[in-house]
Amino acid sequence: MASTVGARSGKPRYLQIADDIEEQITTGRLAPASEIPSETVLVERYGVSAGTVRKAIAQLRTVGLVETFQGKGSFVKSRPPVTRKSSDRFRRSHRRAGKAAYIAETEQAGVKPAVQVLSIGPVPVPAEIAERLGVDEGDKVLARRRLYFSDGTPTEEATSYLPWDVARDIPELFEENPGGGGIYARLEEHGHEFTEYTETVRARLATKQEASALGLSPGSPVFHLTRNAVTTAGRVVEVCDTIMAADQFVLDYRIPAVD
């Protein structure tokens, strides 16, 4: 017998179904890591087409509750997304404790972080990054490219670009492990004290390369976040260009009320 869940809500049918399954997840009737009923079962249960069921499952993937594996089915995520709090993640106290921002925030979320360094070395700076750093396109900069994991799952790929005249005098920046507190701690130790970080965030679909690197399904959403690290002297000494699996993170910003 078809379910009548949400029949009077006014929402599209696929959203009604997504809401019903979400309620089952949040109340524990569908436990973490458990399999979502098959498409055939959901079609019969809700009295809808297979296309409507697929849209409902896609909606649940978008909000980070479900993950789908080709040939295996869809499953309730075993852990919640990591929350990135803009007001907390770059505190000096984290660096003094020997923790870079990613390590601090994933540990707070109760997941095990890991970082794989993909490459370190001089590169010609891309145009968009050059503008942010205040250098000419094609100038030599140091690039540090990393892949980040939470509980063994790849969640973001990031490249830090640093002006060559700054990086060349800090040998730790050329090491896979720059030491406790990460590259921001090393920069501050060498006199580049930070006053603010500014971020630009765009939501879009993953490219084929990004989907492959992060283990995403084709067409999955990502956050494209670009951050400037600004010193008390007003100079941008690092630009971090980051691709994040959108279903793995919640972006939490603190915005002061000013005239």
C-alpha cells in the first residue's frame, strides 16, 4: 500500500519522501551505516516513479545524510559532516597546541584526521592567485598541495600558494610536515603575524578530476573555497585554494553587526 506521507504539505513529492526518510534517520529508525530500502521497495511504499525516488535520494545526498555506492545501494552516513567554524578554526591557541586548523576541527567533530602531501615546490602562479598575492601572473611561488581525510574518507584537496620571497627563507615550508601548528605557525615564527583571514566560497559541481580525487559520484556538489591569509602589515602571504566535498562539511560563519 502506498504511503500518504506529506500528501498535504505542498512540497514536491520527492521532497516529501526525502523528509520522511530524513525523519527516520534522525530518530534512529534508520541507523548510521544502514542501507536505505531499495528503489523497488521505495517505489512501492510511496506509490511514485523510480525517477521520483532517485530525486529523493539525491536530495538526501546533497544534505549529507546519505551516500551512494555504485552496484551496492545507498546507505545512511556513519558520521556527521565536519563543522568549520570561522570564529574558531584559526585561533592561535590551536597553533600553540601544535594543531593546524584541519586537525583541530576534525578532532572536535570526533573523527580521525589524516593529511597526504601530494606535491611541494615552485610553480608559476595562476592569474587568480597572482592577483590575490599581489604578484605578477607567472611569477614563481611555492605551492603546497595536500589531500585531507576524515576517518579514511577523502574530504578536501587544497593548494597553498606563498610568495617566493617569503617562502624561501622558511625551510620548514618545503617539508612534508612543517611542524606543529602547520605553515601558519611557521610564518608567524618568522615575523609574519596574522591579522585576518578572508574567504570566498562558491558552490558548484565537481569536475571529473575533483570527483576522482575525492571519491565522489559524477555531478556531486563541492565548495570551492579560496582564502587569503593577511598579516598585520597588510600583506597576503598565503592563498589557499580548496575543493571540499559539500556533503562532508557545514560552513559556520560569525558575522559582526556593524554600521
